[in-house]
Amino acid sequence: MNPSCESPATARRADVVRNTAETKIRVVLNLDGSGASRLSTGIGFFDHMLDQIARHGLIDLDIQVEGDLHIDGHHTVEDVGITFGQAVAKAVGDKKGLRRYGHAYVPLDEALSRVVVDFSGRPGLHMHVPFTAGMVGAFDTQLAFEFFQGFVNHAGVTLHIDNLKGTNAHHQAETVFKAFARAIRMALETDPRMGDVIPSTKGSL
């Protein structure tokens, strides 16, 4: 599957490659997609979380990674966040007609998370997720913060993430990623009432 080739020509798309001594990453996305995904990071649970972003954000997402997993997952997860953020920023463009703000509450059994996002052009992450376990499969739960930090720094967004309830770390993580997907889906929608206006009194974002 190649998401960049499966959606209308008017879609907001990006293709970003990031190569370092630690990781080699390619992210291809379509913000106006159907939620299709092709994901290979080498960390199964992380792929599962990225699939939540695609499916619930209605973003066609192709992420292929070669990372130094013989060390640990840190560089892979952080650098995917960076590259994903770069791709989103590129696909969004000048933000004319954008809703800009998005929010979502998502439950999963005992867990409940809230995510609020502003495509403000000002990077900022405020995250409170008291994970009840250090690992979910081969995914270090501390790296969820690194993913979102990389994303906000390079997408230029303000992001508030709060896990309000939860005793199962898998459920905590899944509600966070699903709520993130729903929030950015809302924020990235075009508002027909805005027309070609940039959603800021400054006239730029």
C-alpha cells in the first residue's frame, strides 16, 4: 500500500525522509485519507499505537523504519515522532481555513484519556500519564512522552495529554493515542465558514 497514491489529488500529503546514524525513517501521509496504514518500526506495540493514529485520525500513514533496536527503542520512537511531526507540518501548509483546535475524550474499559491540541505554531507539550507498568510488550512506556515531544517540536503544536483514569498500561496508552488521533482529526478539518482565512487574529500561525 502507498497512501500517497490512493486518495484524491486535492489531498494534503507529505513524504519526509530522516536519516541519522541511529535511525532511517520514511513517513508518507495523507491527512485527507481513509485511515489506511503500512507500519514497520520494529516495535509491535508502537506499530499498534501508530495504527490508532491512522485509523481514528483518518490519516493514510506509511511509516518505514530501520532503527538501532539492539540498543533500545528510544531513538526509533523519538525519531518517528520528529519525522511524523515534520510530515504533518508539511502537509498542513499555511493553515488557511483550518479549524486549528481539537479535543477528544476516549475510554477503554477502566481507562479514560483526554487530549487537546492547538495548531498554534508554538511547540508545547503538557503530558500527565501515570503509566502503571514500565513496559507494554517491547514498548517502554516512558517513550510515549518522547514520541509526542518530537511531534510537537516539529509540527509546531501545543498539546495537552491527560490520562484521567486507568490501571492497565495497555489501556492507558491506547486511550492516549486514540484521543490524540481524534483531536488532531478535528483540528485538521477545514472549516467552510473560514474560507481562506488563517484562524488567528495575528494573520499567521
